[in-house]
Amino acid sequence: MRLGPFDTSRINVRSSDGGGGGGMGGARGIGCGTLVIALIGAVVFGLDPMQTIGVLQGVQQQSAPAQGTGGSGGRTLSEEEVCTSSDYAREACNALTSLDATWAATFERAEIAFEQPVLDLYRGGQVTTGGCGSASAAVGPFYCPADKGIYIDTGFYDQLAQMAGTGGDFARLYVIAHEYGHHIQNLTGIAGQVRAAQRGNPAAANRLQVAMELQADCYAGMWAGKNRQLIEAGDLEEGLKAASAIGDDTLQRNAGQGVNPESFTHGSSRQRMEALRRGLEATDDTACEVFFEGG
């Protein structure tokens, strides 16, 4: 995807450098079983482990807003330094610039207040969020609604190339665009409504979680579709292949397990591919609302 260069005057980005910038509170009250369930899904991109933990426990940590640190001797890196720290970081900042511009325009048309997320790029170690506790690099990319932060361990992209069977840039862009989709859900109030519904009806928690993830996939596709002039040959195939590889049914089969739809948290391979394609082919800004139609 031929993204333009990043513009640090128009994005919010920081680095925790694996050292854990942010509030000092850890993931208090998170049991081992909860972490295991979250980590099982975290071996593929698209996972939102903090939201998974929230579903399982109904607990949202509250702490001070994160203050990113990183780099030389704990010196806070400038946004320019963060975005030029690696090829992956530069690509992520390029994507964030495009995502911010695209969704700001969409929100303006809908007359909804827009707020940019903060992209936190780190590599290895542990990161501490401003409201969702701490997480190690093992949990993969995630979004924290409490501090509106998208957290990405850039080392994860090396694993992604092996797991998804593609080293193409669109698979990586899908990662950040999916997490940005959770930010959209947070701003529009969908995330809060879903959490309330899950607390009120625990039996529907998995179904609602799947709807959340599929909608985030759809939003990722919608962003790409709104920038169709930047899509290159092979991008769509890369995205669909990756979406298929991370379907819950495919993951369960690859783990030697029987397919159990009741345990799905992100949707089947077919559902994820269809959600991405729906967003790519969307002709209006409401196309991704379908996942919550009919209750």
C-alpha cells in the first residue's frame, strides 16, 4: 500500500521501548487463568488482550495517563525519533497519519467529535498502559480504551510474517488498522455498550466479543477502501490470506483441537475474510454497523 510519509505534527506517537512507560500500576486482579486465555489468542494479530481480560473479569484498571519513555538512558524520545527508529516504526507512523486523516473526515461528516489515539511502539519487554494494566510483548498488539492507546511491539511483525505466511506490508497495516477500529468503537460508544451488554448477559459475552472483532476487521477494510488509490497489486490477497489464517476455527484446528464455535472470540476464517471484504467494498460509512443489527 503506497502510504505517504508520516507527519509528526498531525499524529500522537510515543515509545515505551519495552521498559514500561506509563502509570505504575500493574494488571492487578488478573488471575493466571485469565492471562492464559488472553495469551492463547495473542499469538496472532488482531487480538485485543486487554479487552479480552475485561470481558473475563469485568475489571478495568484506572491509573494516570501513560507517559512514554524509551531510548537512550531513559530519555524520552521525540516523535520523530520514534517514527524513524526502524522500518516497522516508520511504516506504522505512515499508517497512523493516514488513519487519523481518514477517520477524522469520516467523523466530521457524521458530526461526531473525533479524538486521535496514541500509538505506542515498543520492542520486547513489558509495557504499562495508562489504565489497562501491564502487558508483556507476548500478548501481541492491543488497544487500551482507558488511555486511547494502540500498543504494538514491533518485534511482533517478524512473528507475523511466519504465522500468516506473508511478509507483505498490507498484513502489517491490517494490524494497526484493526486496533484503530477498536478506537473507533470506543469513540462512538459501541465498546461501552457491548461491555455493558456482556455484564448484563454473560451467556452472550462471546457472541458480542466476536461481533466487536469482526467490526474492527470491517473498519480496517473500510480504511483501506477509502484509500483505494493507494492499494497495490497483491494487497487484497495478503489481507484476505491473513484474515483466513487467524480465524478461530483455523487456529483451533492448527492447535489440534476440535472446532468449538462457542469458544470463538474473533470469528471464523470465513467471517473474518467477509468482514474485511465488507469494509473494503463499503459504499457508505455505515456498512460496518451490520454486526450489531438485530441485537
